[in-house]
Amino acid sequence: MRIVIVGEGSNRTIELDRALADFDMEVSWLGPDEAVALASDLTVHAFVVGMRVGVLHGPALLAELGAKHPEAVRILLLDPEQDPGAMLGLDCAHRLLPRPMDAGELIEAVESVADLRGLLGSSEMKQAIGRVGALPPPPRLYIELTRLLRNPDASNSAIAGMLSQDPGIAAKVLRLCNSAYFSGGREIADMRAAVTRLGHQALRRLVLTSETFGTLQPVGGLDREAMQDRALRTSRLAGKLLGGPSAEMASTAGLLAEVGLLLPGLKPGSEDGPHYAEAGAYLLGLWGLPMPIVEGVAYHHRPTSLRASGFWVAGAVHVASALVGERPVDEDYLRSVGQLDKLPLWRSQAEPSLQAA
């Protein structure tokens, strides 16, 4: 297995090389120009890049490498206390790892993405999705809104103008903005004021859930309103549990954790084919959502199956969805990742149903 580490000169290279060699991994330490110059038909199993590589923007470099080597796992290294404002472009990465690099964490990252690809690319999954027929299209407005929000100069007027293109979503934005949860007692009737009140991340989640749950038809008598309610509460709680730069990915994965339940012909459990979580993750992968979100949805019902030693997106979504859905939390899993002592606090943070409020 070949791993290319770009622009990471370190006095730990010999130590890392030896540790990775024990796992039959060949490591190349290259500069950015050397990495980009690699032949596209050369098999590279993983690229590792920092947020900055000299004067280059790491995520942009990682995206360029991924375009030439689409089968390679893309790993982005984060410095301690990484500024969340510098996290634009994280959707180019399959996994995030902290500096200094740890050989065990690097191996787990590469293998876990490989496992996920194997899971979602199985013949059983393809047959199950094939029975669904025409899959719903990607959430167009959400993708456009995400692109706009990446621009630090994007104004609330421009965002309001984009949202107003879809009267249904505009109505939902104003409805949520004037709900007891957000209103603060003052009525809002202007889209630009609504954007200011709700905030950009809340808007992204609202647009995504509106497009997703509005496009797919409920199956087997599922209550769409109850699902959206759980989705929003799971989303908020997952973001709180993870915190830091990855909180938004956990929030989005939590929002979409149950999307597979809306695909016809798939059972809630795994006795009769793929689990709804895996089917939902397959759909999100086809839509092009970032791999950490796809991974969080695929494994949230069984986080111990994920090859990772830490508590990340799938773990946060597992806990949040279990608490919101009033299902048992996998305490053995939390014990294994050193998070069991936080469970009482997390239980207290779970919100009551918005429908009952």
C-alpha cells in the first residue's frame, strides 16, 4: 500500500516509516510539485496534506491530487486548536487527523475509508438500490448555498436572494425564524433579516432537510413531520457533542441519519438486506457529500464497526440519534473511546421534541 505525505518535513519521518513498514505500507515524502507530477496511472492509496503547504492552500492541493487519483484516500492534517475560520474546503478530505501524525491513526483512517467503500460498493447494496428505481436528485439549492457561503464576502442580501428563488423553502425559513425557538418575541417578515437571525449554518441545515425530506416520499406510513423533528434535534445535539471544527459535519450527518428510511423497498433493520443507514449513506455518496458525513450516516447505528480509535462524526451521530430517538446508547463503544463519563451530561443536553413544544 502506497501513502504519499506532501510537504511534511519532520524529524519523525524515520520513526513513522518504520511503524508503517510493519503494516506493509510504503511511504513517500514529497513536495507539492512532485506530488502533482505523479503519473495519473500510478496507484496511490492515500495522500496526506496539511492545511498549509508552504504558500499553498492544503485543501485546494488535496482536491487537485484527488482529481488525478480519485481512488486515493485523502487525509487532511490539522494543527492543535485549528481556527474554524480556516476550515473552508474540508469537503475535499475523506478524513481529518491531528498533528503530530500518529502511525496507528493514519492506518485506521486509510483502512476505515476502504471499509466504507467496500460496504457501499457491495453487490447486495447495488441490488437493493437498483430495486428503488429512480433515486432523488441532489439537493440543488443546498449545494448552491454551500458554495455561496464559502465566499467570505457573501452578503446576507445575496443569501436571501438565493433562498427566495424557492418559495417553499423561503416560507419555511420565515416560519422557523418566527418560531418560539428563534424569534425572541419580534416578528420577522423580511428574508434578509431572517438570514441574520438564523445564522448561516442553521440555514444550511434547514435548506438541506427541506430539500431532502420534501423530495423523498415517506414509506410504510412513516411520519414525515416526526422524522424532520428528530433530524433537527439530532443535528443540533451531534454538533454540541463533537464541537470544534468538525461540529458542522456532525450536525449535517445527524440531520441525514435517517434519510435511508425514505427509500422504498428497504427495511429499517438489516435482516433483509442493507440497513437503512447504509442505504442512506450510499445515496449521500452519490450526491457527492463529503466522506465524513457519508461515513457518519453509514455507521451511526453500529459505531464499533468503524476502524477508528477516537470519537468523531459517526460516534457523535450515534449518541445523538440514540438519545433523541430514545434508544439505548452503545456504552461499550463509549468506554472504548474514553467518552462514557460524558454520557450523563449528553443526556441532559438532548432537547425535547419540537412538536410537543
